[in-house]
Amino acid sequence: MGEISIGKLLIVAVIFVLLFGTKKLRTLGSDLGCALRGFQNAVKEEPQSKTEATTGNQVASPSANDQQ
């Protein structure tokens, strides 16, 4: 009774397509993919910035006074 079978998942997928349409679902999928990629990039960059701060390997950016 409480099992989720492939048939039930297909019925739910068909209902989603009928309710939202393929264009809207495609847009949602691409937006979700971009959000996940952004999250993964943020997670990868954070440990690098922490190790740079602890080892002191940060590159100093030139200030506005140095460029004049």
C-alpha cells in the first residue's frame, strides 16, 4: 500500500507535465541546475579561502593610491 512503484512515479510525472507544461518544467530544471552549480562553486571556494587566510598566501590587491 505505501510502496512507491515506477508506475506511480510515471503517473505523477504525467500529472506534472499536464499541469505545468514542458516549457515551464524545462525552465525550472535549468534554474535548479544553475542554483546547484553556484552552491557547489561556493562550497569549493570556501575551503580555499580559509587555507589562504591561515597560511598568509593571500595576494594583496593594489589600492587606489598606488595606481596614481
